[in-house]
Amino acid sequence: MAFGRRITYLAMMAAVAMGLVACTGGAPSPGVTDKANADVTTGQFGGQQLAIGKPVEGGELTWGIWLPIQTLEPAGVMGDSMVLAMKSIFGSLMSATADGGVKPNLAKSLKTQDNVVWTMALDPDVKFTDGTPLNAAAVITHLTNVAAEGSTSTQAGDARKIAGMTAVDDFTVKFTLAAPNNQFGLLFTENSMGFIPSPTAKEAAGADFATKPVGAGPFKVESFTPGAKVVLVKNPDYKFASEGLPYLDKVTLTTVQEENSRIDGVRAGNLDGATVASVPAVEKARAAGLVGLEQPAYSAFYMILNNQNEVLSDIRVRTALNEAIDRKAVNQVVYEGLHQPMDGILVPSHPYAGKGAKWPSENVKDAKKLIDEYLADTGKSKLDLTVTIVPGGDNAQVAPLVQQMLGAIGVTVNIETQDQTALVGKFAGGDFDIALITRAFQPETTTALSQAFRTGSTRNWSKVSIPELDALFDKSAAALSDADRLAVVPKILDVLAKNVVTVPIVSAGSGRVLGPKVKGFPDGDPTTRTIEVFDLSSVWVAK
């Protein structure tokens, strides 16, 4: 949160009425070179990167993260800071490319002829840090755990779409899918399915594996204090060690939930760098003499509506909630007008933004009318809803604005705070009304939309079940070319808009703040679902 942003919605509206606030046309273009710093350039993924001189091996990095890391179990709940840590510990079988495709990482290859049967070749030279091989048995064992009944992994639904797995030999796995999926490779670039643990170490450690994990990534765990910090040290046997990776000898990921405190920590030298979630935060860091790196932001704040909830299953209520939100005001109050008010389910800078039907926009008069109709038809005297948020970030600022705006149409909103693990549990059980979170729909589009809105998906937190939509997802996944796959996207967006399944509010920023010790830092990977993730192995510092 930047200085001067503690201002109420009502005060802001008064300032707008008096002409005292000038609104901008949206966030700066992501990835634009910082002209004030010649060492900051645009990287392969369109974000800003830092390179001062040539990479240097050695040294330590202390990095400020947003959300506490409670577990390092790769078959469990995954998100935000957890992904950064686990990608560093376990590596990923595949990696994303700048054009939205995938390439081998710890795996050697992944091939298919029909998008149903896929063959993954593994590298016999890749070993876990306990010396055991990352082989076919390890992959099959892990994916079986991810797909198991009762799994808390956000990729459990994806793993369950694998109808069969066979070890062709020690280092080759054949996957047979229940239905075609031309984006199957993307599932191994992030999150549970791509992060393979040592089955030997997991069996020996039992429940303790979540605090003492063993992987084959660029780093291994030296110590872990759940909720506070993770200390990682260099894995000298990493697959890409011959290329000098990772450059760092040691990394400490430390939890600092408040954004100002992370920036202040970098200024004071207590942190070497930190993730921030807004353009004003990046600008504040630059003004303080730090390096600020903006990243492409395809994520936004959404009110995730439980479509199976008795109240929210009524489209009139969902439409009214959309019409109650003054998105430009939220942008101005929370982000000084530097982000992008949402006019659809995709951020305005997204290549498919505006391709579908029009989304309900602000119309307080109509919103009140819809709520009154709902109350009259159901015999209810009032409408109370609970908005759940996670601590940290800008949730604490956006939630009260939502509370005020919904109150203006006759909806009483209670705000509750839950940690990330508890919130995921609420999503799984449908035990919530509304959750205020950031969510990303990357340029490849179809995989993320399918995970978010397909019937039965473990990431379908909105509890949407629309047969027409599922059929479109099936058609997209079965397409034999990217052109045919993406041609379905506008139709998917039409159905989502017609059913008003969620409430998009304002785009979320993504940036890195770096102190003087950091000399090399990559741009972010746009296929990840979280702003926290980058390649720690490619960071270097002055020793």
C-alpha cells in the first residue's frame, strides 16, 4: 500500500465530484523499459529484468514473501509463496515458453500424436538430493497421490483426468487421458503435477516430509519454520549445475505480509528484495532509490461467488453485485488510478479481453431493483453475505470498499479473514458466500478458464456447473491446432458473461522490489497462477 492511500470510498467520491482527482487511463504497459535505469530491460516473458554485469556464482539472498508458507507438501494445497518455494525445491518437469508453449525441464520430452496418449521421457541423470533417481515410478507414485480421494491439491481434478499411467521402462511414462487435452504439458510447468518428490524420502519421513521435503530442484531445504521462513541452500547436483545454476548459495524466504513493510525492509537492508502487488508500490520503491521491476499482470481482484449458495444461485443477485461495484473508484482509492478497472472476466490488457458478451457494469439503481425483487419473491426481509479474505496484500483495503458499495444496494456484508489453507478448505467444501481473491487468466487462456469454471474442477471455486460451458471446454481441449483451440474462447466468454458467474473488480499489479545487493533478476513466468513466482536459480547478487 503506497503512502496516501488510506482514504475512504466516500471521501474519494466527494473529491471526484469536486474535480480534485484525476483518473488515468489504466496501468502502464507491462514490460516497458525503465528509462531511469539502463540495466533494466524487457525480458523474454514481457516483464522487466535486471542484469548488471555477468552472472556471479555464490552469495545469499533474503527475500520477502507475502503469504505464510505452512507446508512444503507438493501433493497438497498450493498457491502464491508456496509455489515459489516448492518450484525451487522440486524443480518442474516442464517449463513454460514465451509463446505459451512448453519445453522440457527436469524431463527430457513430452510427446503425443492425438492429445490422448502422451509419452514422457525422463532424464536418467536427474537425481533427488537423497541420491535416488527421478524415474517413472516416482512420477506415477506422486501423480497417484495428487489424484487420490481426499487430496487437497488444487491440481487433483487435473490429475484425475489421467485414465491410466504406465511405466514403459524405468525412465519413460505413458499417460492415457480420459479425454483429449492439447494443453496437457502446461500442467507440469507449475503446481503439484510438475513438482515430483522423492518417494523413498517421503515414505521414510511420513508426515514429517511436509517440513523436510526432498526434491531434485536447484535448492534443498536447510530449515523450515512454518508460517515464518524457509531457508534453502544450493543443490550441487542440480541438472543444470554445469551451467552454473543456481547462482546463489543460500536463499531465505521470510514472511512479511504488509506490502509497505516489505518495501521498508528492502530499504533498511533487512531484505534484499520482495514481491509487491501494485504499480504504486513499484513506483514508491523507485522513488526510494530501489530497483522496481514491473511484470505482466493478467491477474485481477474478483469476488468469487458461490454459485451453489441459496442466495447467489439466483442470477438477479449475482447481476446486482456486479452492478453495485464502482470499479473506477476502487482503482483510484486503492491503486491511485494506476491499475485497470475490469469490464469483463479478463483484464483489459489481455489479448482476448472484450471478445465475449458485455459484462454487467455499474448501475446502482438497477442493482437495488434486482435485490428488492429477489427479497419480495423469496419472502426474505434482508440479505446478509460474508466476504472472506486472506491476510496481507490489498485485500484489507478492497474489502471495506466492497462492503460499502454492496451496503448501498441493501446487502449487508460481514468480512472474515482466513489463512490460505483454511480458505482453500472452504472452497473445497462450498462453505463460503463470497471470497475476495486475486486470480489469473493467462494469455494461453483455455487451460486457466477450464480449471476455474469446468464442472467438478478442484479449482472451480465458484461451483459453476453449466453443460454448455463444459462442452466448449471439451471442444477446445480436443482441437488439433492452436487456432482451433483459441477460436472457442469468445464463445466461452459469452457463456460466462451470460451467466454472470463472478464479479471482476480491478486488475492486480505484479512487481519486484530489489535492493543494491541484487545484480541479476529474471522477468516472471506468465503461465503461473500467482504473482509470487520467478526463477530463483537465475538470481545473482554481489558477494
